[in-house]
Amino acid sequence: MKILSVNELIQNLEIYVGKYVHVEGTLCYQFECCCLYHRPKSEWDKHSDYNSSIWYGPAFNFSLEDHTLKKWSSKRVVMGGTIRGPSENLGGCGHMSMWPAEIEITQLHLHGRLGEA
């Protein structure tokens, strides 16, 4: 199983839209900011943090409790899910359409602990 970085996914988005992938990054679980950031931070897009992150939204297709997401926020994780590209009408994904892509998660693991969440 190949695990993509967030920047690799975004740079090759046309290849991955509609496909199931695994992406590694730093989980962010905050009000209006549910995203996966690229690791390491030194490789983030210099123009906007959003360009080095993907939205995962607050609604999941699997059960993971709110307190677990809060505990895992800022930790290195691997997400498995289907990739969506930006909305044609809004030009982006997520809150205020600020993210270049979205992942519909079906798996979430702490890095190094792959297995169903």
C-alpha cells in the first residue's frame, strides 16, 4: 500500500480524484478547520497553508468519537478514503471552499498503527 503525502496528492490531484488513497499528514480538528496538513511543515506552500492541506469535513462514513479526534489533533496520522476535487461552482473544498481537495474518510490511524479505526 502506497501512502501519499498531502503535497504529492495535491500536485497530482487529477490522477487521484475519485480514487481510494492513503494519505499521511498532521491531523487538525478544530472549529471550521478539519483538515490534514502536509508533513513536514518546512515543505508547506509558501503562499497559503491551505495549499498544503486537504479538508476532511466533520461528517464521517465511520464511527470515531469526538474526544478521540481532539486527542489526535496535531498528531501524525494516515487517512484512507476517496478523494474529491474542488467544486466547479465554488472552486474549492471545505469551509469557505478554501482547500484544494477533500477526502471522504473511511479509515483513520495514528501513524505506525495501521488497522481499522
